[in-house]
Amino acid sequence: MADMSGFKVAKDFHVSEPVKTSGEFYVKGANNLDWGMKRHLSHIFNPKSGHTEMFAFDHGYFMGPTSGLERLDLIIPKIAPYVDSLMATRGAFRSSIDPAYGKGLVLRASAGSSMLQDDLSKEVLAVDIKDAVRLGADAIAIQSFIGADGQLQSIDNVSRGINLGYEYGIPVVGVVAVGKQMERTDRFFKLATRIMAELGANIVKSYDCENFDEVVAGCPVPIVVAGGKKLREPEALELVDRVMSQGAAGVDMGRNIFQSLHPSEMAEAVGKIVHEGFSAKEATEFYEDAINPAK
């Protein structure tokens, strides 16, 4: 075996040291972007807290009328006032969102197989960047499938989307997908999130995991955390509290809001953690008081 003396092998993410930036813009990794890109990011990330509560309801592009999203015209107005940005398809934006909605818009730009197929990893870049401009999108979201059969195709989608995004001044959200056969370990998420950032994504959407603070430290752009499957409200708020305390720039929750029996109150409770530093316990108490005002 070769002499390894003097070689640094173990990884050290220096999680106790804040990220150093060469400027004053508050979004991680964005200081050297042009003015228009920063303006779009400021629509997504709250300038006061530096964080974001995104609301994802793009599930229909491969799942159809998901439980809780059967009527977009009824559910979205209940939630939209309490979040910083909406993440949806162009069909949903044009059919169901008030054009006067003045917050961030994240446009789902990739599409592919439906739930009728086992392999969901083969997607295409489905939205023309000019249509994203026409919609006034503040970012486009493109799915990646690191480690899956469709890995190369998805990386090509992300790369082409990033090239177009820089050409037209629109940030890109690199979405890290997880499938039934894919890892959900910190090793996987360190790899996948860093790949998205290195390709040029301005925001990465990922998941909670063990050593999540190291995942955040190793990614030079903001990570927003997906809520995943529906949890009990206190458990979902614990998830938000945990990832925010470990450096997440925000959350992008869907089912844990729109499948709640009280979606407006749940969205507001999540925001209390994301923007005001509430603990999970405090946010749960806020939620319980909001749904039981007579107590």
C-alpha cells in the first residue's frame, strides 16, 4: 500500500464556520449574479429573514389530481397568502393562480413518466424558456435523478435549463429526486446536492437526512428541504425546525400543507419557524391555538 502520510483523506465540512461570501447580497452563493437574477431570488427568499417557505403543488404533472389538490381553485387561495413562493406547472399557474399574486413563482420545467410506469427517472425539459419569461417566473425547477437509470438525461435537462436560465436571467432550482431504489443517506445527498450546485443551479431542493448540516455546508448555494410524505402536524413542524436549525435556507412543502385538515393554519405555523425562529413546540402551540380559537 502506498504511504498515505501527509494526505488528507477524511472530509471536514467545518459546519461551525459560517459561509464566507464576497459581497452583501443575502442569498447564499448569489452575490456575483446579475441584478435581474438577484431580483428574482429576492421574490423567493424573504429579505428580512433570508429564508423561504415555498409551497409545492406541482404533483399533478405525473400524479394527476392528488388528494388535497383536486380543486386548485379552492385550495390555493387558502394557502398562498401565508407562503413566500408557489411552485407549480405552467398549466396550474395560468388556470388557477391570480395574476395579481405578488410573491415568488417557481415554474416546474421538467416532465416525464406518469405514475402508471415504474421508472420515473426519464424526463425531458418540457417548458420553453421563453414561456417561463412570458409567465414572469422567478425560477424554473428541473428534476435530477442521480444514481437512477435516467441520470444522464436528467443532468442534460438541468444543464440545458441552466444555460437558458443564465441567458434569460432566470434562476434554476435543481431538484434532487429520490426513488424506491435510491439512497436516502447523507452520502447520497452530499453527492447529489453538490452536483446540482456545480452544474450551476442557484437553489437546490433536497431532503432531510442524517448529518444534514454537513450536506448544507458542502453545497455552495441554498438548500430548501422537501416535506415528503404527509406527517402528523407536530412531526412535520419538527422536521422544519430540525432542518432550519442545521442551515437549510427554507422548506418547499406540499403534502404536509395541502393534505392537512387546516392548510392555512399549517402554512402559517411553518412560516413561524422559517422566518421567526419559533421552535417546533412553539409552532405546534401556535397551530393548535389557530385551529381552536375558543380555547
